Amino acid sequence: MLFNLAMKNLIGAGMRTWLNVFVTAVSFFMIIFISGMYDGMRSHAKQVTIDTEVAGGAYWHPKYDPLDPFSYEDAHGIPPKEIRDLIKNEKAFSILVSQASIYPNGRMIPVIMKGIESTQSIINLPTQSLMKEADGLIPVLMGSSMANYTKLKVGDTFAIRWLDANRTYDADEGVIVYIMETENFKVDMGTIWIPLARAQTMLDMKNEATYITFAKNISTVQENENWIYRDVNYLMRDMEAMIAADEPNARIMYAILLALAGMGIFNSQILSIFRRRKEIGTLMAIGMTRSRVVGLFTLEGGMNALFALIMTLILGGPVFIYFATYGIPLPIDYTEMGLIMAKRLIPVYTMGLFVSTTLFISFVVLVLSYLPSRRIAKMKPTDALRGKVN
Amino acid sequence: MSNNNIVEIQELIKQFPVGGGFFTALKDINLKIEIGEFTGLVGPSGSGKTTLLNIIGGLDSPTQGNVNVLGIDLGSSSHNKRATLRKTKMGFIFQSYNLLPVYSVFENVELPLILNKVNSNERKKLVEQAVEWVGLTNKLKSRPNMLSGGECQRTAIARAIVHKPALILADEPTANLDAENSHQIMKIMVCLNQELNTSFVFATHDEKIMAYLRRIIHLEDGQIVKDEQIKNPEMGEKR
Ligand SMILES: Nc1ncnc2c1ncn2[C@@H]1O[C@H](COP(=O)(O)OP(=O)(O)OP(=O)(O)O)[C@@H](O)[C@H]1O
Ligand SMILES: [Mg+2]
């Protein structure tokens, strides 16, 4: 019964209802749109990291600590047999990490030098470019941000100096064979990539590696000889931490949008109660109990939101689908700011986002419709009939 | 309470809080109204007509005294109980019609039946009947803003009568209407009173209404100063 009355009231109010609904729908659209962008950013960042860096996981030399460059000196060795078999079957590949300095145009820049199997196809880095003949120079691959920073172009040569296994300094000439565009700043800034075999020779670490990255869906090896198994979750943990650190921002954004939507609803509800107080008095005189009148107004507010949601899906749905398919072009390149960001951001609109947004907003809307309506329960019918609100 | 009394009021006092003290709007009211009466509360502005009518309708509560309406002691009953009493056995007519603006004539008249959970076939029948009594059959689909004042008040009468209540309370029902419409509306109500034996209590200072009343209760400063029975209301002449 209340439902029918509420429906009649909303439809009957015509334009006013639809304007309200539209305003609420715009807020819903923004909430879903921005949440989708956030989710898209995060899932993109994760995916890029897995794609260009992590793959299925890794085995680390027991002394390897990526955050402590001084650990690199000792963090190398010949991987255990089972892992070597994986490498042989192209299910894994070695990376040999060391500290080095490069001297482009007379400047000295400390870098992390990574020797990588140039034939690998497990992570998405253009390592084949390292197979290029370089006239005996050390072929170097680097990211575009690093190239920008060092002002190096393909074909430029520069000195590289490193500490070998015998703790003596060596130097040789390197040449840029390829500059890669990558969204993962961790394989770009401060890093140079050279062929694994060359690195092993330079460092005097034949067949040795610092860590082994393996392909997805590879079962763990039994005999790991203290090499540390790092799964994807572990390797992604700074990523997750970054996302978690960003969480409050996302929440604030969400809260602001929700507050905007909520204020609209709250406001229109208060207005509607004020404008319709005589109607409220009449309903009471006709014999509606106060709680039912409260219920009626709350329901109207709730249905308002429901209409808004339907409107959002109908009007906003195609927009969501378009962006989810073609992405949103981003005007700025964020790679240099240490962010993993796509040039075209593909927002992610999951069922979960829709459902959770809907449930949450519905709850908020019901509360926001109920709170002002509660005043009705305090109204005296005689006052309401005279158009007074206490 | 005798079976014939639809309203019984003893020693009623109604005070409103004003400023720090109280304003006594009604005092020493003793009153009995029988089934089928066509009664008016008459008096100057501020004499307490509306206040008394609201108390009889259970919209306001007495400060002191007993008010028994349709067998229910209003002083001791809950909001919900009073709402139920209004819903099932009372009808209200207001000076400014108080129709719901977004509802059609049909929907306005139907409302009390919806509240009383009457099924939709029965509702349709009863609404059509009530609308016919007030002569608005051709306006069923109109919204209040498309109706004249007289038509609005006729709609309100239909809404008040549609669930065949025992008692109708009408506060200045003709105050916003011209003479012709006032007479038309009073005639409708006299008719309903006679055919359905519905009791009517008016609050008014409109001479035109008084001509139709069979009992006039004069109020002054919140007190009943005169209670007169009228044997032959003048309405015959004015018809
Ligand atoms: N809620 C209230 N608070 C304070 N005083 C009130 C309230 N309601 C009515 N009164 C006072 O009680 C007195 C009687 O009011 P009431 O509305 O019953 O008069 P009335 O006879 O209907 O007058 P009118 O012919 O102008 O409608 C008036 O003096 C009014 O100011
Ligand atoms: Mg009055």
C-alpha cells in the first residue's frame, strides 16, 4: 500500500521528481565512474608489474635484498639443479644484479645493472634487442625515463664502471641498443639492462644469478638449496602497500562524492517535508498513523534513489561500457613521477563495484530519507494542518 | 454512554502553552451529540471552534476532562488508536479543501479506502458512488489544480464520505466559496446526513451554513454560551 502511494506521489510530482532523480543519478554516475577509474588504475598497475617484472614469482639468492644495494655484492651464485632445469626448459630465466656507475656526457650516475637472458619471453621486456651486434661494446637497454634523465639516445656510447667478484673495479664502454617505453618505473628509472652472459663475464660470475624469475603456473621446486621462494604476493607487496597508502585518498574521494549525493537527497527530503506539511496533516486527519507517514516519505526518498540508479545505468551504462572498452586518454605521462599509469586508462567496472556501490548508497539514501522524515513523527497533526512545522 | 451519543464531553478544558504560561482556549465544556445530528459550533473568531473540533477528531488532546467519541475515550487512547478511529469512522472537511495536489479526483477520494485496505473493485464502486453524490462524475481524472473551489470542496466531501463514516467534522467548509457554491455544498451535506444518517459537526461563523443547521452550539471565549435546537431549519426556503 505504502509502495503504491509513494509511487503515485513520485510519478504525480512529474518534473520535480525527475529533476531530483537526475541530480542523484549524476552523483551515482560520478561515484561509479571515479571508483572505476581508481580500480582501473590499481589493476593496471598490478598487471603491468606482473607483466614486466614479476611473472609467476622468483627464487632469490639467500643474500639478495633488493632494497639494500650493498647486498648485491654477495648476492650471487649458481642456482640449484632443479631451477637450472626450469631455465633450460625456458620456464624461468636468470637475472644477475650488481651496482655500477655510468658516465654519460661526463656525468657520473649510479645505476643498478641487471644482466638478463636476452632470449627470455617470460616477462614483457624487449630483451631481444640485447642480441644486437654492438662491435664489442656492452649492449645496453634502458627505459625512456632513464634515457631522458641521462640524455642518452640509441647509438650513444658511455663508460660503465662496476665492481667484479674479486672486488676490483673494472670499466668498459657501453652502447644504447634500445630505449623501451614502459609504464613500470621499477624497470626503468635507475636501471640498465645488459645481456646476462656479458654481465657474468664482466663480473666474473660464470653461470651465476641473483634471482630467477619463473613463468606463471610453475610448481615450486623441492631442492632449493636455501634459494628463497618468492611468490607473486610477496613480490607485489610494495605495490599493494602503495595502493593501500592510496586507499585513504580513494576513500576521501568516495566520501566527498557520497556527501554531495547525500546532501542533495537530504535537502530535497527536507524541502519536500516542509512543502508538504499540510499534506502530512491531511494524511494524519484521514487516519494515517505517524509511523506510516514517516514510512511513506522514507520510501519516496528510497525510490527516488532507485530511479536514480536505473537512470544511471540507462544513461551512464553506455559511457561506462565505452570507457571500459576504449579507455580514457590521460594527458600527462606519469611514469617519471614514479607512478605506474597507462597512457590510456582503462577503468574497471566490476559487478562488485556496482553491487557494493548500490548497496552502500541505498543504505545511505534510506538513512538520509529517514532522518528528515522522522520529524514528521514529532509533528502535531493540528500544526501540520495549519502548515506549521515545529 | 448512551448508545445514541456519538460525542460525549465532560468538563473539558484545553490550554495551550504560550510564552511562560497558558492560554485557555476551551473551558467547562459539557456536550453531547447524538447520531444523525447536523450541528454547528458557532462563534466569533478565536472562540475555540476549531480547537473543539480538533479535539473531537482526536487530532488534539484535552488538557482536562473526558472526551468520548464513538465509544472511545480519546483522553486515554494512543495516537495510533485515534488514527484508526479517524480512518474507519470519521471524515474531515477543511476550509482549504486539503486535497493531495498530485492525485486526481478519483485518487483523492480513493485514499481513505486504500488506508482501510478495501480491495480495488470495491474501491472503484465506492468512489464512483461518492463522486456521484457530489456530482463530479465527469471530473474523475482531473487534478485539483484544474478544478474550481466548489469542485474541490465537493471532492473533499466525497473523500470524507466515501468510507461511510459515522461522523464528519467540517471546519469552515464554505469559507472559501461563493454563495452559490456554499449552498450547493450544504445541500449535498444535508442530503448525505438524511440518506446515510451520517452525523455532521461544523465549525463556522458563516450565516449561510447556520441556515441549514438543526442545532447551533454558541461558543464565546472558549465556553458554550448557548445551545439551541432548531425545529425547522430555513433551508427549505433557500432551496
Ligand atoms: N496551537 C496553539 N497554540 C496557542 N494558541 C492556540 C493554538 N491553537 C489555537 N490557539 C488559540 O486558541 C484560541 C481558539 O482558537 P481556534 O482556532 O479554536 O479559534 P476559532 O474559533 O476556530 O477561530 P476562527 O474562527 O478564527 O477559526 C485562539 O485564541 C487561538 O489563538
Ligand atoms: Mg477556526
